[in-house]
Amino acid sequence: MRLLMNCVLSGVVLSLVLIVGPTAAMSQSCGEVFTLNTHDGTTTKYAVSKTTGSAGVVIAILPGGGGFADLNAGGCGQELQGNSLVQAQQYFHDLGFITALIDAPSDHPAGDGLAGFRIDPAHAADIGAVIVDLRKRTGLPVWLAGTSRGSISAVNAASRLTGDAAPDGLVLTSSVVQGNDQGRKRWVAQTVFSAELDKITLPTLVMAHEGDKCARTPPSRAKSLFDAVQSPVKKLVMMTGGPGWRGPVGVKACRGKSPHGYFKQRIKMAEAITKFILGDAK
């Protein structure tokens, strides 16, 4: 890096030119990107980030919001960078896990992203294709982890997929358990209960935070989700503590820097998730 500076002491001219090579964003590598052919001629990308650890499990991440991570060539998401599971990837790596960040398909970019597609059978099939590909590439069990609106995608997949396409286990954090039937966009009425939860029989972890004030993820309803899943191996974890959220209950509380996103508690969150996975995947 070279720094060229030209100053005129009278204050009339002051110029500063910074000459650098490729930007940090361009040179940063977050994982290896793979692209699959998915529904109706679309493509779906996912980025695999490996670890030197020995947990022997892949955690496939379905982020919340619109689900559009906008993966670049280096496997870094240009969007949803503050999402709790996206942020927790390094903690998962430190604990010996491989992660795979699944992007939205090519026909659902930006804006509302996945919107109402999260509950579609074709979306579940797309996720199943990623799971199959991950197993072929790694030879390892694949657990599906969805947070916030990503939990809708996760239960949709877990309730529909069978055989090699089915995940080995399921992690649901800050799940959308409360919809809005009066919303301008019809898909905002969708919740995890839009899926056939009684068909989910694989090991399942349901995690919520007692301080979550997101209007779509009230922690008081996490038990209803837990009860609806028919897995013989399941656990409900209710997180406490953290900096909290000073505002009222509402959609503004549905952000990463809040109890909804386990803000400043993501190491604890990752440890609880991996403890459950290792207890039931090994």
C-alpha cells in the first residue's frame, strides 16, 4: 500500500490519495462456493467453511429475514451479515464444526427475498439438494439450522424431506411462531406452524430467549413449537441474560443486536447448539 500526500500549508490545498491493491472485501475468503441447479431452472448457491476441528458434523444455516445472503465469490454474504447464525459461524468452527451458509435461489434475490416461498414444497426440495451435495462432498452428517424466518424454511424441509435428502437433525432458534394475518403481504402470516410439524421425527433443538421482544417470535410460544414436533429426541433451551432490548414489543426488536439475535451471547448460543448435536449425532 502506498500513501501519497500533497499539502499546502496555507490551507488552500489538501489532497490525500490512498492507493491500494484489492479491497479487503474482495480478498476476504469465507468459504468455498458451490452452485446447484434447483427448481424451475434456477440455481442456488451455498458456501462451505471448513475447520481443523474434529466434531465431524456440518451445520447448514438458513438465515432469517429474506434469506438472501448474496454470496460473493469468496463465500462471504454481502447481506444478512448481522444474522445470529451467520455471525456464529466462527464459534461453530472453533468448536470443530463445518458450516454451510445456504443462499436464496436465483429467482428470489433482494427485496422480500424468499417471502412466501419459504413454505413451498419446491423450497424444501432445493434444501434437500444442498443436503445431498454436502454429504457427497464431506461424507458427514448434516444438521439444518434455521433462525427467525429461516426457521420456517427449516421446518418446511424437515417435515417434507426423506431419504438422503433429509437432514440428520434440526436446530430452530428464535422461531417465527406468530404471524400477521392482517398484513399487506399475505406471506407475513406464515409461521413454523404452517408446516406439518407432526411429521418431524428427527432430533430437534428449539431455542428461544426470554427477553426476545420481536413480535413474530414471542418466547412464550416456543413450548408450543416444541410440543408440536414429534421427535423422540428433542430439547427446549430458553436463554436468559444479555444486554436486553429497551424498546417495546414489535418488529424493530427482530434484529441481530437484540435478545432475538442472542446479542453478546452467541458463544453461549453456539455451545448450547453444538452440545445438543454432539449428544445426539454421535
